[in-house]
Amino acid sequence: MISLIKFLHMLCIFGIIGIVSGRLFLAQRRFAELDHIAGRLDWTLIALLVFGGITGSLMVLPKGYQFTTPWIMAAFIFVGLAIILAAFALKTNKKPSKWLSNIAYGMLLVIIVSIIHDAVTRQTFLPLH
Ligand code: HEM
């Protein structure tokens, strides 16, 4: 069962990476005619972050971690921040504020890389110890 949850967790993560990089790609001016897709991608990202958070939380205790483990706490903080940024990008993805949503996606990329780094190394650079 836990391996199925981890599999679902990984599927979410691949989706998240795909959407964030695809959405940054769309930020280029030559793809302006695809702007209407942006809102759908933002909604999908929020859903995947929530589902990734749920599947991740379901693995914490069975895998022998605690909710007070620093990198797990950091994951919750980062996922919360990522959802706020994705919601902000959703609100600002129309002209003339489109540049704001692109900046939000730049920040999202950094946050996603940080979560993956923390999960793989089981450590966080946030001072949560
Ligand atoms: C609140 C949110 C989250 C929690 C509580 C959480 C928790 C976990 C847990 C318990 C594992 C299993 C580690 C193991 O097998 O020993 C895991 C694996 C992983 N998580 Fe998450 N996760 C969350 C969100 C995310 C997000 C949003 C991402 C990436 C965008 C992510 C990336 C990963 C990766 C790459 C692994 C595999 C690490 C490995 O096995 O080496 N997690 N996560």
C-alpha cells in the first residue's frame, strides 16, 4: 500500500515539474496565442500540490518519520508557499499583469527544486532544527 502511495506521490511530482517548466516556457512572447492555457495549468498545479501534500503526509508515519522532522516541516512550509504563489499566478495571468505571474512561476521553480532537494537528501537548509 505504501509503495502505491509513493508511486502516486511521484506521479504528482512529475506533473508538478512538467507544469512549472511548461508554464515558464509559455512565458515567452512568441507563445502569446497560448495564453488561455495558463489558467488551466495554474488550477492543475494547485490540485497536484494539494494531492502531493496529501500523499506525502500519508507516508510520514509509516516510513518512520515524524511531523516534527525538519525536512518534513520544510515540505509543508514550501508546499503552502507554492499553493499561495500558484493562486497568485492564477489571479495575475491576464494582461497587463502577466509579468507578475511569470515572476511567481520563477519563484515556484526555486521552491520545487528546494522540496525535491530536501526529500532526496532528507535534510533542509531552513533553520528548523
Ligand atoms: C506536505 C508535503 C509533502 C510531504 C509531507 C512529503 C513527504 C514525503 C515522504 C514522507 C517521502 C518518502 C521518503 C522515503 O521514501 O523515505 C517523500 C518522498 C519524496 N517527495 Fe515528498 N512530500 C511532500 C511534498 C512533496 C513535493 C511537493 C515534492 C516535489 C515537488 C516532493 C518530492 C519528493 C521526492 C522527489 C521524493 C522521493 C525522495 C526519495 O525517495 O529519495 N514531495 N515525500
